[in-house]
Amino acid sequence: MRIRTIDWSKGAIKIIDQTRLPREFKYIYIKSLKELWQAIKVMQVRGAPALGAAAGLGVYLGIKDLKTDSAARLKKELDRVISYIGSSRPTAKNLFWGLERMRKVFLLHKDKPVAKIKDYLLKEARQIMEEDRVACRNIGRYGAKLINRKDTILTICNAGILATIDYGTALGVIYRAYEEGKDPKVFSCETRPMLQGARLTTWELNKLGVDVTMICDSMAATLMQQGRISKVITGADRIAANGDTANKIGTFNLAVLSKYHGIPFYIAAPESTFDLKIKSGKSIHIEERGRKEMTELFFRHPIAPAGVKVFNPAFDVTPHDLISAIITDKGVIRPPYIKNIRKIILK
Ligand code: MRU
């Protein structure tokens, strides 16, 4: 199955509208910056690496029609576009990494004619996507070495094709193990409140023929207690220099449960998810989202009394000492993370 989550096509950003899945598979074309901001906010496009690609393409989309011969004027617009896209969602490092890559390309070529600078910016946005395709396959290759035949792997949220360009990080490891004939089985947490596990992870694993069973998030402990989980693998939105990792809310719960049950707990992420400027997870800005996601979005009728107070953090931070290893595109990083992250990521 060939699915591509995001691309540049017909002068627009082409994405799978993930809010329609699993009931409908539909590409939409984003033609304005405002539409892109909205698409990121409501999660038509989501997942850290896909957001990095959206950032790159978004910067190009935002400046491509600017009518000027002045690089200074272009720079002003580029800065505006970058901070606008950056205001959409705060947690995934990849979004800001993608934006900064675009800024760097501008600075590198700022003395060239504006038309040429625009070409370089589109080239860079395409390069970000190509690099992700390679990075995810490398994560898959390194990660699959940790998977035994017939392992049963628990995951949360969606860190697959739909969260990247076309392969996945945590699910990339599972796809590679599957391609190697290891016959992995997957349990997917539904991932309240936005149900990325139920709607997206089960959808893509099903399409690729990987055995998947969906559970409610609260069922993970029971499965582990019954000895039915051999590994946990999740993606990441931001990894601090000490290995503390922000990922979808509920990831921390799984890490604590894994420790209690002696189950290896792995994070899979590309280099672009690492934020070596922050010492620990304490500095990670956790997005809080709207109440309706919890009280009514996926239900025929509201499931909570009108006006009930809600707390809806989209991510949590798993302390590094609960993580058995971080599977990256540059290799598998083991503790002590403070030393080994730098050694592998900066090599
Ligand atoms: O809110 P989302 O759906 O963007 O959250 C996504 C996740 O938490 C993923 O696990 C993470 O971005 C890694 S995707 C390869």
C-alpha cells in the first residue's frame, strides 16, 4: 500500500484529511496559510514529523506569491509566516525545527534574486520530506533488531505513516519487523480524547496486514498483568537533552506500567524531535486543548454535564529513567542518555 501523508502538489499542500479517517480517505489541498494553521490546529495533519514537513511547505506557501524584488521585504514576510505557523501547536519540536530550517535557507541565499530564493525554499521543503522518508526507514531498521519473532507490541496514539511522510517511527519499527517476517502483533490504545489510536493506527495497520487489536487506554495494565505484552513502543514529540520525552497523553502511564511489569519501553523518533537546548522535560510546553474534544466531539450526545470543568493536556512527559532505549535514525540510544544522546545525535 502506497500512502503519502503530505506533499506539494498543484501549487498547494496536499494532505490526507485525518479528521475524516477511518470513515473516509480523502486528500485535501491547502492553498492558504490560514487554512494550513487551521489544518494543524484541528489535526487534519498531525504527528511530529508530518508537522515538520507541514512547516517547511507552509513557509513556502506563505511567501510564494509575495510580489517583491526585495530580499529584505521577503525576509519580513518570512519572519511573519514562521511565527504564525509556530503559533499553531507548541509541543512537537519538529514543527519548529522545520521552520528554522527554512529560515536558515533564506539566510544562506539572501543575496540572490528573490525568485531564486523562493526556489531554494521549495527545494528545502521537499528535502525535509525526503529526509523523513529515509530517517523513518532507518528507525525501522535499527528498531526491528530489538523485536523478536511473535512479539506483542503495545503502542499509543499514531506514530505511523499518517504521522510522517510515508512510513512511521514507532510503527516503522513494527513495519520493518513485519517485512522481516517476524509476525509482530500489535495492541493499539484508543488514545482518548482524539482517538488517534482507534481511528488512525488501527486503520493503517489493518491496511498493511499487521495484526492489530484495539483497547481502551485503561486496559493496558490488565493486558500487561496477563503477560500479553512483550514490548511497548511509542513515538515522541520532543526529547530533552537528558532523554525526558514528551509524547501523547497516556504515554507516561504506559512507561510506569512497563517498569512495574518489567516490560521494555521504547521511544522511536528521528533526530528532528530532539531538543538538546532544553536540559529536561520540565521545559517542554505541553499543549492544552479545547473542552469539546473531551465532552462531545466523538459522541452523538454530550457525555458530560454542560459546563463541567475539564483539563485536556494533549501530551505528557515520560522521565528518562523509565525509557529502556530511544530508537533513532542514527542508531539505538541507551542510558545514560545525558551522555549517549549527544554522542549519537551530534555525531
Ligand atoms: O496530537 P498528535 O496526534 O499530533 O500527537 C502525535 C503523537 O503524540 C505522536 O506519538 C508523535 O507526534 C510522534 S509521531 C511519529
